[in-house]
Amino acid sequence: MNQPSFLNPQKMFVIAEIGTGHLGQRSKARELIHAAAEAGADCAKFQVVFADEIIHPLTGELDLPGGRMRLYDKFKEVEQDAEFYRFCKQETEAAGLVFLASPFGFRSARLLEDIGSAWFKVASPELNHFPLLQLLRSFGKPVVLSSGVSRLEDIERAVEAFEGLPLSLLHCITAYPAPPEEYNLRVLQPLAALFGCPVGVSDHSLDPELVPVIGRAFGAVLLEKHFCLSRQDPGLDDPIALDPGLFRQMTRALRQLEASPPGEWDALVRDRYGTERVEAILGTGRKLLAPSERRNYERTNRSLHAVKAMATGHRIAEGDLAILRTEKVLRPGLSPSFLPIVQGRILQRAVAAGEGLVWDDLLSSGPQVSSPKG
């Protein structure tokens, strides 16, 4: 598979995850982009958010820098049209950076295709959003997959969806902030060998150096790190992001490591951070859910949810279900891979608006159904 020309195994490709930290303001988006370039980033990444593609309005509330509010409302606040993202892409490229963005559903994916995005990022919770993966595959462009809150079999199914396309994989811990000692960076080289693609790290830990530099020493060729102007800013991810000074510290540490022969990298990171700490961050190399993200499995991932309340006897029609993140309040539903199977089925009991659809809603006893390929 031919990888994008800007991915170079000899130099860590550093992605500044701006996300929605621009708050919908072009002036702030421009400031963030240029600050990321000055701090040593190679890429500025955004999130194309349309609330209805991600969660149900009844998902629940979240404690944010500005106070407690419905997560759905927060996502609605940062929705922007195609012209805003076209502006971000133009500003990013004018600053000498590569533009990248995460879609969360069909509308956002098509928006990015329409503005000429050269590649796409799939965030960890969308790893099992199989209809979205199939749409992205149809574009025929390179894809970066994040693999937080996932098991090895989850990654395998997502990778299969992009067979034949240039693919990169980011190892990730879906916790905010993520404990550095849970990163298990020894898993990078086995993942690269198993899937035959470049691997990297999407790092949610607070330290600017530990996970990025040790990850580079042990096989990472991409790095995604949240970027902000200040951790006191009101963006969703700003409290765990790096400001320009910390981001510059990180990129300098990476380039300093890369200036040495790769055969010396192991010894250099042990000398710099201490063998005990390095070993804790390297972990076992087995791909397992990290302790801090286990409770998120089947909640941040996608499942089938009722868009509206449905009564007993209702026949499930197109549009009754959405592929959404469950988050903290609602009941998780069936895997998105079962959507073709459950459409047209008659409910054996009522399902409340927002709740996940489960087999007991459809059957009097547990199903004898094997999971179809997504």
C-alpha cells in the first residue's frame, strides 16, 4: 500500500489535534493553526461535529470548564458548515501543515470529501461504525485509525474494511487524561507486524514527553497530541491538551532523539527518564483494554440506539435507529453490524427514546445469531 508522501519512517509525523477548540471562530482557528506550526507540528487536525451523528439528546450531562451542561448541547454549539472547514483547510495548508479531520457520520464524511480532504481520521469510538468505514473506503483515500477502548478483534474488523487502501494505526488509551503507565507501548511493533502498516500513538496523557518520546523509540512513526492555546480555555479537550510551549518541548525532545542513531534510542530514553519508568510505560506488549478505559467499552463505542420511543408491536423501520455513542447514562445497544438484521423486526417490548436496542427487545429468548462481517 502506498502511504502518503508526508509519512516518513525517519521522522515522527506530529499531529496537533485542534479538534473543536476553535469554538467555531475563524480567528481562533487561524491562531491555533499558526501556533501549532510554530510549535513544530506537521499536521493540524480537526473534528467535524454534527451532534446527531454522535449522540442522542438524552445522553446526559458533562462537567465542562464553563460548568455542567448537556453533552449534546455542547456538540450543537460547535457545529459548523462546509465553508468553515474549507477555511481551516486553506489556513492549515498556508501555514505549511497537512490538513486532517475526523468525520463522525455520513454528513461529516461527505463534507470532508467535498472540500478535498486528502485523507481521513477515524476516532476510536467509530472503530465499529461499519457503515461509516464503508463510506470512507469508497472515497479510496488514506485513512488513520485510532484504536482506543478496543480489543484486538475490534481492530482486525476495522482494518479489514480498508483492505487495499493506505492505512495507519494509532495506539490509544481512551481516558482523559490517560495514565502514562497504562500505554503499553511494547504493543506498537506487534501491531505494525500484524497489520502491515505504520503505527503511532494518540496520546491523552498530560506529560509532553514521556509517551511521545518512548513511543518513538519503540516504533511509533505518527503522534497525535491535543493542542490548545491555554489549558484554561473552554474547549472540550483543552484541559488535557498541550499549550504551545509544552508542544514545542515535545517536538524538540522528539527531534533530539531522532538526531541519534536508532540503535541508541532505547538506551537514551532509559537514561533520560529512568529504566523503571520506561518499563512501566512499555508494559507487556499484549493488546488489552487498559484499566482506565475498561468501563468505557461498549459506551464510547458505537451501538444501535432508538431515535424515538417505540411501543411494543412496532416494526423497526429505516430511520428508527441510529448508530451512536452510548456514553454514561443510556443503555448500550447491539453492534452496528446487526443493523441490517434488526430492521423490519417487530418489537416484543417498548424501547424508550435514546436507549440501546438489545436482543431482549426483539426476541423472547436469546438469539442464536453469529455476528456478520461489518
